[in-house]
Amino acid sequence: MIILRSYGGLSNEEIAKVLDLPLSTVRDQTVPFRQDDLLRTLDAAAATAQPADLLSDLARLRRRRGRRRLRSAAVAGLALVTIAGVAVLVRPTIAAPAAPLSATARPEPSTVGLARAAQEVWPHAVSMLPARSADGLVYQPAVAIDDRRVVLLAQRRLGYDDVRLDVYDAGTGRLTRFAKLPGDDETRRFATDGRFVVWSALSLREDDTLETRFWRVPVKGGRPRLVTKAAQGDALAPSQTHFQLGGGYLLWNTDKAIYRLPLSGRGRREKVREGLRLLEWPWAADLSGRTLTDLETGRSREIVTRERGLARCSPDWCVERNAISGLMTARRTDGSGSVELPGSTTEGPILNRFVVLRLRAGLKVIKDLRAGTLATFDPAEPALATVLGDRTAQGTLLAWSDSAGRDLWVLNLKAVR
């Protein structure tokens, strides 16, 4: 009930219908709760959570290892890929550069509800590129290096069998090879600091136990280098889903502290600070969510909030929910600049300015708190579109494709001016 009320934005009547309960029961049981306590508990659990189904992970990676061995024994120079549900043999080639985009290549802008389409609001930040590589691999957004370059994960089919990384340059409209993924690892999350791209991957060891490996590649591309390995169950090891880069280090949270490890892979992990949680490097918040600390300078400042239902903060913005009315508000961390949000927030503040909102009708929109603009994802066929996020913990790329999976539209939030 708490999740449906606080995160889904449902009314008591809607909750009663979904759960098939009397309305009086819902009213009685959704009032006396402490949302801030719930949020802190869930955040602490998420920071140290292990994969939900280790047996499933093991079985999937075993199948991948078996398929790789079979493929390596196949005829040299041939690879098996699946296109439109039909298995065909094709010769692996370097992906041909995508044709430079023209003004007519962009989908026509339109208006949906309260918001204009993202490609109309931020035309310079939306790119259209092929949903598949020249050799038939399916693209999934991975991470935005900067306001032009986007790294794409190339897979044999969406969500399965990671093969390599390609990079798309919005300035030239070209797709090029970036890095070959090592071994049979299953890619999980990405991060970048403008110098390196780092990703975590779940790996199956020879003794059939799982470990998380962290790899790095320079932003110009190249051969992946191992940063560190983390055995499953190590409570102080880097999180495979929530980590950041900063100051030449891989950084992550445990339930009570921030740790770091040199990206060079040489050196031991060390504790940065206790009693803090990393927000966006170099900023961290105390566990009560009331104080911000700059980890580079050591300076701290108070977060001024008005609601008990504090959802989340970035260095400059906090998103709050009124526990009684359910209305959501964004406010600067100094208590000024209140902005009412037209829906329930699902992500953000991203890049210290964006929040992704879900409206009552199920439509997703994105709000730029700094500029006050609102945009929605509106491809040619919105009802049939597949909406994708990127592979970062923060989500700086938003993407969608048409129902046929021919084209991929990518909104790079780092390119929003």
C-alpha cells in the first residue's frame, strides 16, 4: 500500500481496486507510516543488495559460456546472429558509419498533454540512429561520455549476450567500434568521469561461483583493463549497480561509509568517510539527509527541507513529497525556489537539474528544474514505443524505439543547454 501510494501516486480508491480490498481497510492502513524511515531503510538495503536470484545468474552465465565454446569451434570468420527471429550466418565486419543526420531525419515534433516532445524542446540533444549495427547486433544505450559521444552496448538480442561497445558521435553522425567486451561476462552498469568509461560485469568463475569485475577503457576507446574483482557476499566490495568515478577513483557506498579504489587497479580499497552517502561526486549527504559535504574541500552545509517525506537530493535540489496531500515539490537545498511537480517522480535529480515524472495517464515526462522546461518522449508511434534507460545508476540517457525496432532515438541529457 505504501509503495502504491507514495511511488505510484494512486488514490485510496485506486489502491483498493488494485489490491481488491475494502476502501476502509486501505484508509486505515495507509495513514500511519513514516515514509522517511522507509526511504532510508530501502536506500541502505539497496547499497548492499546482492543479485536476487543467484541460481538464475549461474544458469544464464553457464549457458553463455557453453555458447561461446560452440561458436569458437565454428567455421573461422563466421558468426551466428538472429535478425527478426531468423537465424542467419553473416561475416563479422566493422560497423559501417551511420549516415550523418539531416533536419528531415528527426521525427516530427508534436505535443502530448502538458509537455512538448523532447526532440522539439531540446533538438540538439536528441539523435536518431539505427537500432542495429551493420553486422546485426542490437544496440542498447550504455553511457554518455559528454554532450556528443554516446557509448552503446551491442548485444545479440536486446538484454542478452553482450558482444562489444560502439560509440556514436552526434557531431559527425558516425558509429565506430569502441571496445570488445572480455570473456563471458554479463555487463551490468556503466560510469564515466570524462577520462575513462568503467563498467561492472557479473562473471562465472571456473569453480561455478560468481564474482563482479570492474573494467575500464579510455574515452578514446581501446582494450579493456581490469580494475578490480569482488566476490559475491563481500559487504565492503564495490556495488555492481551503484558506483561512481571521481578524482581518479572508483567510489561506492556501503550502509555506513563511502569507499574508494584507484582506477589504475593498483592499490587497496580505502574508507573515504563514515556516516555519509555519495550523491554526485564530490558531494555526499549524511545518513539523515540533512547535511551536504564536499569531499574535495571538506566543507559542509545544511539541507533546508520542509516536508517529512524527503525523497532524494542532489547538490542543489531536493525532491519532497507531502505526506498528507501526496503532492511532490522540488526545492533548492537552501530552501528556496520551490517548484511543484506534475506527477510522481521516478528518477532524479539527474545531473543536478532533471527529474523524470510519471503522470496519472502513465506518460513519462522530464522536468528541467534549472530552466523550468518540461518535455515528453514522443516518437512517431508513442503507444507502441519501447522506452529504454541507459546502463548507469543515474540515468543520463533516455531512449526509445518504434515498435518495429528499426530506429533508436536517444536523448542525451548532458547535451541539454
